[in-house]
Amino acid sequence: MKARTFVDTVRLKVKAGDGGDGAASFRHEKFVPFGGPDGGDGGRGGNVLLVGDEDVDSLVAIWHEPERRAGNGGRGMGRYRHGADGSDVRIPVPLGTVVRDEDTGREVCEVVRHGEAFVVAKGGAGGAGNVHFKSSVNQAPTRFTEGSKGEEATLRLDLKLLADVGLVGLPSAGKSSLLRAVTAAHPKVAAYPFTTLRPVMGTVVLPGAFASFRIADIPGIVEGAHEGVGLGDAFLRHVERSRVLVFVIDMAGVDGRDPADDYATLVSELRARDPELLERPRFVVANKMDLPAAREKLPEFVEKTGVEPMPVCAADGTGLEALVEALVAVLKPEPRPAGRPDLPPEAGEGAAIAAARAAARAERRGGAAPAAARRRAPGAKRRAEKTGRESVPGHTPPRPIEGRGESPGAQDVVPEERFSRLGSFLKR
């Protein structure tokens, strides 16, 4: 059986971890009578989070694993020890994912940025140990509280691709060929209708401006798609977020269709889906202009529709540069900064801090630390000027011991003041 590669609607059942129970414990130690209560608190339950990831373009991973459960918190222990917190579950989802509660239909969240995280099921709180219940009138309490239950929910995830430009057209209009010509995407291209069965994303890179914008190619639309004809109009939701729409018209009419009728069909189906789509900026592209029939039908198309299309040929690249320039003039894409600024700052510091700790361990053992580990960790602060030592997370240099200089293993050095006191005592 062929594996599924694209899923844009899934049902997800999530269960957060339960909080750990508190402990009822008393201090038992030799020569310490009446040690008193020392029961620690239970750990919190793990959360279930949805995290936006620009490297994920489908919900197929959730489709294969539709139930996710976070870890439970650990039970508290004696000696005031806190129970371990339950492990969180972080589920990467594509940008543009809309999350709704399946039972109520309420919208829970909408993931639109890389690194953006939403807690969809919160873990339960840990219980309190008996140390919290001691008082002057109850010095040996045995009471403790249990951890609370974690939240659970059944969610419906719908993906709406975040594309700047949406390509719409009837089957075999040349949308996939156009996407191949202007981006590095490789959608399937063949000489039969409905070659594209799922949305395909491509990125147009503008080297001179250090910017880019994204184009979405959706399956072909036929007359009556809003009533379920063909593949239906469900895929039109992937262009609902597009800032610009591009109508791709087969001007040659190789399948025996009239280009003006194709344009009218697209307008009608978009109006039936959402009238607001027709209010957005749009370009009408006359494709396959390398064929004689296309050049003959172009004046007739302009006369019937009153629209002046942009003549292009996806096969040989004619007119594509002008199309891209027109899209750039409308979109005005901004230069993209280096890296991923939407990620939380602490996400990038973990490796540097770990490297700094490895360097500190290597120095204590007398070995040479790797070059990456010798780099200074973000946020590392200088120690007082009198020591001149650098402080890194996880490592505290030994303090100078009074009377021993800066080396704990050095011989005792008696200060002048102590020496004078000793001499005056011996003279007595």
C-alpha cells in the first residue's frame, strides 16, 4: 500500500500527565529525636504542547500517531525531596494549523509562527507533603495531598497553508509547470487532468533583495466544486491566507474548453467558497502562449471578460520574469534576517552552556577541551577583578582560603598581625 505523504485534517487525542502525590515522611536520624515531618511535594504532570515548525508541511505524523500522552509527576520523598516533574510532549505542526475542540467546536489556538508553542493540555499540580501541615499544635502531621489529574481533550487540527501567492485554475491549466519554472519545487507534471492531488508549496528566492515569498499550487477546480464535484473545494482553504491570487488560464484550450468560460468558473467557485477572496489582489495569467491557438484566442478572451491577462509560457519561461516582478511589487517582501528569530532565546543557549560545562570539567582534569567547548557561554559573567577568573554555568572556581593564598594546597602563610601577636605572647 502506498504511504500517505500529505494530510491536512486530523483528529488528535491528548492527555496531560497527572501530578505526583505528596509524601508523609518523618526524619529518622541517629541522635536526632523528634526529627519532625520531612515529606516532600509531588512533581507536576507533563504538558502537551503544539509547536510551530516551518520545516513541517503536513499533519501526517499526527495522522499516524493520533494519541499523545505526557508523563506523570513523581511522588514526593522524605528529606524534603521533591518528586520528579513529568516529561512534556512537544508536537511539531505546520505553520497555519488551526486547532479546535472537537466536542464544542471552539477554536483553541492558531499556530502561525515558527517556534510558537501552545499548551493544549496542562499537567496536573503536584500534591503537598506533610511538611506543609506542621504547626504548634500538630507537630507530627500525617496528612498529605494527592496530585491533581492532568487535562485531556480531543482536538481537530486543520491545516491552512501560509502562502503569499495562491495558484488557482482548472485541471491541466499548467499550474504545476508554472510552479516548477519559478521555484525549486518539483510537483508532478503529466498530460492528464488532476495530476496534482495535494497542495504543493514552492519558494521564489530573490537573490538581489535577499528576500523570498511562497507560492501554493492547489489541485484543479472544476465547475460545481463547491458541491463536491471533482476533488471539491476543500483545497481552496489553502489559499484563504494568500495575499495575492493568480488565476492560471489555459489560453490554448487544449482540452476543448473556452478560456473565458474557465475564468468565469474560477470566479464563481471562489465566490461560492468565500466572497472575500475576490476582493484580494489577483493576476490573470494566460498560459501556453507558445501555441498558435493561444495567440488566436487571446483577443477573444479580452473582449468577453474585459480582463487583460499576462501572457506567459511555463514551458520555455516566456513572461515569467515579468510575472515575478509584478508579484514582488504587490507583496513587497522584506529581507529575511539570518537564523530563526522566532525561536525562544533559551532554545539556542543549551548547547553553548553544555559546551562551557564540558570545558570546565576538562580543565579540572588537566586535559585540553575541544575548541567548541572553550567558547564562552552566552550570559557568562566575569568574577570579581581581584580573582580575574571567568565564571561559567555549572562550574564555580575554588575560593581563596585565608592564610593559604589562592591555592588550597599551599603551606600556611601566617599574616603579619598574627605573627606580632604570637611574639608578644611569647615574651610574657
